[in-house]
Amino acid sequence: MKTSSGRRPWTFYALAAFFALFVLFLYGPMISVLVLAFQGPSGALDFPLRNPSLIWFAELAHPKGTGDVIGAFNRSLPLALIVMVLSVLMSVTAGFAFRRRFHGATLLFYTAVASLIAPGLVLSIGILVMFRFLDLPAAWYSSALGAHLSWALPFGLLIMFAVLGRLNPSYEEAAYDLGASRWRTVRDVVLPIVFPGIIAVALFGFTLSYDEFPRTWLTAGTKNTLPLEIWTMTTNVTSPALYALGTVTTIFSFLLIGLALGSILVIQRRRSAQR
């Protein structure tokens, strides 16, 4: 946008400066962690960067110096995968069910998403109290799993409701007219169309569980997940190994997001090629 004299208005430069500051504020801490993760043996937790090396990444493999990072990852990964699978199955089936109005649908919907309003820490306290009342031990595969589903599942429901709500019923009617059964219509017509939305639900379920701290703090039992282990390391680890762990987890998250977005892009290109 330019004025009659050919110059851009001052508001353009003001907005550009504001956006640059926002990007710096958003990604500056992440970039700082990525850089400081390569501190040398004599490096500290702050700048400047001294004798860059990979020593702190190797340190992560030694539990005595940095905590049980490997064990925490071995708990966080399967937990996130279980939450992802359950979120997809429950969101997709609920999305199909809510395509038709039924008695109590509105109440059921608001009940399902109400957990987004409750603070995560308060919810984890409630789950812990319930498990103690039932005389059940808190663990990452039971109480923490329920807590994570209360956080990830509402997002999956909202995504699938939006995706299936935009689905044109004429596609299904055409399949029925050609003699397809209800199950084959769902398998061969509906699911391929909504598959990008399913990938989005899976991505939300995995990342929300993998990074969750408040709902895990009191429900994971005696064994830490990765976010809890990182928080523990901030109190007893005074080396750049903490930054190395943050770098590894950040790169892993970006790779996962890239894989999901790449899958959606491939699906869309295949659809375009078939038209």
C-alpha cells in the first residue's frame, strides 16, 4: 500500500516493526536455547558461546548427571501415542454420531468440552483424589492418561465436528445410489475426504499429551514424564545439558508437525491430480 506520492504510510512501518518485535519475542528464547545447547565444556548457562561442541547432547545419555531423561521419554512417548489413538477413535466416532441431531446432544457436547475450562492443576488434583478414594495407584498409564484425554479430546471433537459439518451429503448419496453399503461409503468416500482432519486430530492429541505439565504433575505417580523431568532438571541441573534436552524435544516436535503437514499436502495433491 502506497500513498499518492509513491511512499508507504508511516503506519506500514509501524506495523512492520511491531510484527518484527513480536517474531523476536516469540522465537528469541527458542533460538537462544538452540544456540546455548552447543556450549563447550567450560560454557555456562548464559552467553557468550564458548568452544562449541556436542558434549551436552552426549550428557543426556548419562542419567547420573541429568536425571532419568531416557526413562521419562520412554513414558511420555507411549502415553502420547495412546492419547493420539484414543483421541482419533473417539473424535471420529463422535463426529459421525453428532451429524444427526438426537435428544441431549447439546448437553453432551458441552459436557465433553467443559474440561477445557477447568485449570489443569485443579483437574489433576481432582483425579488424584478420586484415585486415592478408589484405592488405586496413580500412574502415567492410568490417571495421567485420563487427565491427558480430558485436555486433548475436546480439541479433537471440535476439529472433527467442523470437518464433518462441512462434508457435502451428496457424496454419500451418490455412493448409496451406486449400490455401496453404509460401511463401504464411510470407508471409501467419507474417510478419504476427512483424512486431513483426522491427521490434525492425531497431531493435536500427540503434541498436547507430549508437552503437558499441569495435568501430569499429580497424576503421573512416582515416575516422571518428560515435561516433569525437564522441570525437575531446572532445580538440580546447572549445566547446558538442560538446553540440549530442550533442543532435542523441540526438534522432535517440529519433525512431527512437518510430517503431519507433509501428509496433508500429499493427500491434497493426490486429490487435485485425480480431478
